[in-house]
Amino acid sequence: MPIATMLDYDFMRAAFVAGALVALVCGSVGFFLVLRSLTFAGHALSHVGFAGATGSILLGMNPLVGLLAFTIAAAVAMGLLGDRLRGRDIAVGVILSLALGLGVLFLSLYSTHATQATAILFGNVLGVSFEALWALLALTVVSLVVLASISRPLLFATLAPDVAEAKGVSLRLVSVLFLVVVAIAVAEAAQVVGVLLVFALMVVPAATSIRLTSNVGWGVGLAVLLALAHTWLGIALAYFTDWPTTFWIVLSSCAAYFLSLARRPRTSGNR
């Protein structure tokens, strides 16, 4: 059978496992990212990560190290702004442009690794090794543990920030911790779809989920399932068609979102 043949290859099995880990994190984190109206900030973190990844290549280090370092640093800076981050699209856009400029500079200084740079930009889940899976697993566990530990105050601070602050919830601390989790999720997603298309895997499934349900628990679960379905479908179609995996992931996630537009979003009952 074609599917059985596909799973005979080690690199395909590794790709499906990596895709599952990334989808689990992106779906969970993306739901809260959309709910908090911070999608542009998440998009900016991916571009900041590009500068870190290319800088690591320049220094002869693993790109994932620089990707994590830059995104986490940027996430802490954004988190310290708290709610003031909202509406600052121009400031975030300037940082985004600066990060891309630095990435281009680092590549020009060490252009022999252009292939690695392409993988960073557009992803290469079919190239994930079994050794890299352990790093992805560790990042997944850390992300989900932190997200689970702050989920209640995070939801409280998102839906009723003034009341949450009055009850003693530190909005700034919650914002910093959440954006650090977003930064880790961005670093993971870049392994699958690249930094330029993180939005498609982290935001689009979550946005689709929010349109389909107003229940937080069901919404997170649906966002994870959608991200997983898009990722696995993209990997399988890439195997059978020899077209880029990222293309299929983006196409399926966007198609699902457009289909969800036919349903009127539910505006009440969040809990």
C-alpha cells in the first residue's frame, strides 16, 4: 500500500513525529495568541528568529540555538510592554525589518550556508533527524508545562484584564511568560514551515477554531487537531507529489479557514 511504503522510510517517520510535536505546541499556543490579539507580535518573533538562526550559522553553531536565543530575548522585551504592545504595529514592524536586515547581512558574510538559510526561511520537515526530534520533544514538554501552569491566569488576564489585576494577577509576568512560550513555539514551527510561514501553522488553525467554537477547552483541542491534520496532510501530499511540504500545509490551513467563514462566529459563552 502507498501509505505503508511511505512509512518504510526513516525520514518520513521522523517527519510525522516532528510534525505532531510542532502541531501540538502551535495549536495550543496559537489559540491564546489569537485570543489575545497578538498575532502580529508572534509573526514578528519568527522574523527576529531568522536573524538569530543566521547569526548562529555564521558562528558555526546550530541554527536552533540562535533562533531560540533571539526569539526568547525579543519575547521578554515585548512581554515587558504588557498591553501597551497592542496597537504598536509600527514599532514591531520596525524591529521586524531590522531583524530581517541583520539576517541578510549574516548570510552575505557567510553565503556558503545558503541551503541552511533556505530551510530556515521555508522549513524542511523532511530533513529533521531523529537526533533533532529529542530537541523538539524537550521544547514541546517545556512549552506545554509552562502554558498549562499559566493557563488560568492567562485566560483571566485575556478576557478581563482589569478584574484580573484587581485580583492580584501580574499582567506583566503573565505576558512575559506567555510570549516566551510563543517564542519557543516559533522556534519549533520554523523546523516545519520556516520562519516566513509560521503564521500559517500557528495562527490560521487557531483562528479557524475560534470561528467554530466559543468554548476554550474545545477551542484549544480543535486548534491542535487542525494543526496536526494540516501538517500530516502536507507531509503526505509532499511525498506523493514531490511538491514542497510547506506549500501543502499553508494551502490546507488557509482552505480550512476560508471554509470556516461560511459559519457565523459565536460571540458569547467563552469560559
